Amino acid sequence: SQVLDTRDVQVFKVTVNGQDAQFAFGEKHSFKGTPLEITFPNELRRGQEAIVEISFESSPQSSALQWFTPEQTSGKKHPFLFSQCQVESI
């Protein structure tokens, strides 16, 4: 499984390597947000890559997510979503 931090987003669907994956939100933390735990549909071997796709909707309160308008990107055609969050070691 994989745990990601979220803040004020709605998650609709998660896939891992093209297969539907189960997911659940944990207890909300005041400054970290809410953990999103993704359960992989198949066991992964050590060193095996996984493509995780998350269908979600952000909101203006989603402080960890920021957008560039199309005009702010090099191609000037599409908006760009980015996060300035860092991986946290436990």
C-alpha cells in the first residue's frame, strides 16, 4: 500500500497499473491534512514500477496545490498543476 497526504481534495477513483485500487482516508490532522491510503490490487516485486493514477477534484482551500494558467507555461496551451510538498520520513 501507499500513503499520501491530501488537503481539501475529493478523490473519485484510483488505479494502479491500469487496475482499480481501493483507497480510504485516515484521520484528518490540523497541519498535515488527511492521509490517503491506497491499497494496490496486486503485490509488487522489489524494484517493480507502478503507475498510480488518481482522479480527484481540488478546491480553493487545497493549499498544497497550485496552478499555472496556460499563459504561464512554456507551451502556453494547457494549465499546469504542481505541489511544493515534500516527502516526509517516518
